[in-house]
Amino acid sequence: MSYLILEECIACGACLPECPEGAISEGTPYKIDPRLCTECGACAEVCPVDACRPAAPGEKMNNTKQGNF
């Protein structure tokens, strides 16, 4: 599984430069490409509103457009 960004995201941009794989794209909320995410947790460490978290097994990734990155 990858990390996902919740609706609580304030689009501050703190996570963008922290992602070593470039898996995060801008938006409201920001989005994480699950194909690129390596689950390093760098986004969660810097998020000021705790909007980044690991997706639970079987959890639908509502804020991603899989295949459209």
C-alpha cells in the first residue's frame, strides 16, 4: 500500500519537496501516486495538519486518479 492524503490537506506544499520519488502532485487536496509511493513516510513527518497517512489494506484511495498520473 502507499500513503494517501486526506481531505484535511491545506495544500501548503510542505510535503512536495520531501517526497524522494516525486509521487505527490498539487491539488486540493494534494494527491499521491500509489505507483510511485515507497511508503517512506516523509510526507507524514512534515505535514502540519497530519493529512498524510498509510492507506489501510483494502482501503479505497478516494483522492487518487489511478492511471492518470
